[in-house]
Amino acid sequence: MKNFIESIAKQLVDLPDEVVVEEALRDGKVVIKVKVAHTDIGKVIGKKGRTAFALRTIASAVGKKNGKKVLVELEDTAPPD
């Protein structure tokens, strides 16, 4: 799941080398944290959150197929000084 989300996120951004995806278990759920460059966070969220919603929907569908609940959290890195 982690590699799948990472490959999608890298296709969406201008700085794919700065994409970091972490996977952890929290309260019986798989939490996937996607970190992107500060300048790319808008590309991952999309207009009115549509891209983020689609990413979460895909992750949820794949998780359900495997019998797991999946949450996707988006985060940007600190802005440059």
C-alpha cells in the first residue's frame, strides 16, 4: 500500500524526490502519512480537495479488499526561509 500511494504522489508533484511516505498502525487502522514539499501541497490536495479525496478513496478501497481500514494524512515540509 505504501509503495502504491508513494508512486501516485510522486506523479502529482514537481519535486518527486521530496515525497516521503510513512506507514504505521494506529488503533487497528493503517495510517499512511504523505509528506511533500511545501510548494507541492496544493497539487496533492487539488481544487476543493478533489485530488486528496480521490487518493483517500483509492487507499480505502484497496484496504477494504485486504480487510483493513486505511487513513491517508497529507503533510507539507517546512517552508523555505
